[in-house]
Amino acid sequence: MSNDAAAGTMMIVFGVVYLAIIVLFIVGYWKIWSKAGFNGAWSLLMLVPLVNLIAFLYLAFADWPIHKRLRNPDTFN
């Protein structure tokens, strides 16, 4: 196997690992957003540079819908 072929194979392996890590984080954020009471699709904002920081800070400091529902149990259906 030549050096070029080995380098190409390593790039493919690193690319697959990188994509797997991205998917893992998106799935994790999806669960966090969902458990907080938001739509899980908000986790896709984590793919957009700078927007991901704003979304993260919003998630950290916003009043979560689940907390609003727990404070007012009459809203449960």
C-alpha cells in the first residue's frame, strides 16, 4: 500500500469518526432540548457556528417550558 493510499484511508476513517461524534452530540442535545420541554429540533442549531453558542446560552438561562408547567399543574392535560 502506498503512502497516498494509506493517507486516503486514514482520512476516510477520521471522517467517519468525526461524523459519528457529530451525530452523537446532536442526539444528545435533542434529548436535552426535549427533556427541557422544547422541540428537539432546536438541537440542529448546534450545527451552525455562533448560533450554537446563542442556543446553548438560551438553553442554560431561559425559563424552560417544563418548569412553567410544574409551577402551574393545571396546564397538564
